[in-house]
Amino acid sequence: MIPLLISFYLLIKLPFEALSSVFLITGLMIMLCYFLARPVPGVGIAIPGFLPPLFSAGLSLIFAYHFAAPCAFISGVLGTLIGADLFHLPDIKKYRGALSIGGAGVFDGIFLTAIISASLAAL
């Protein structure tokens, strides 16, 4: 919840001209995270830990250079939550038993994306 709340806070604090870049980068991150995330029975939805932060930081430096750090944070967090978790909800019906949403696999992706992408973009 905390990265999501910080993302919304940063989103309302960004200048208007940066919003289109944030939405573009977030859309690209949603697609990337959707294709990278896989449901793993007994674990939840897993995503490689270092690819989303690298892509989020890189895309933010390309499309929103002057606002790269907040754009990387927002697009990384929202892209991972929406692309990995929300878009994979229909896949949960295929598995019996417990399957965690937003658990260990995606939490790593969200936490690492938030910290690493904002740090890389701020350099």
C-alpha cells in the first residue's frame, strides 16, 4: 500500500506537462510486466526482480528526462501492480489451492522497482 500511496502523491505533485510521459511509460510498463509475470502454484504471481526497475528507469530517462525519478517510481509501481497482478487475476482460476496476489513474487518486483528505478533515474 505504501508504494501505491507514494505513487499517487507523486502523481498529483508532478507538473501537468509530465503527465503524458508518465502515462506512456506506465502503459509500456504494464505491458512489460504482464508478459514477464507468471503464476506459480503455491507461491503466487512471480516476476523477475531486476527487469522492471531497469526498464522503468530507462524509459523514464528517455521519455521524461527532467522528471525521471518520480516518473520511474510511479510507472514502476503502477506498471507492476496492474500488469503483473490485476491482469493476471483471470489466470488464478486455473490453479487449485492458495495463490497469493501482491505477495512475495510481485512484492519483490514492486519494492525493487520503486527503490532501484527512482535511484537510477535520479543519477
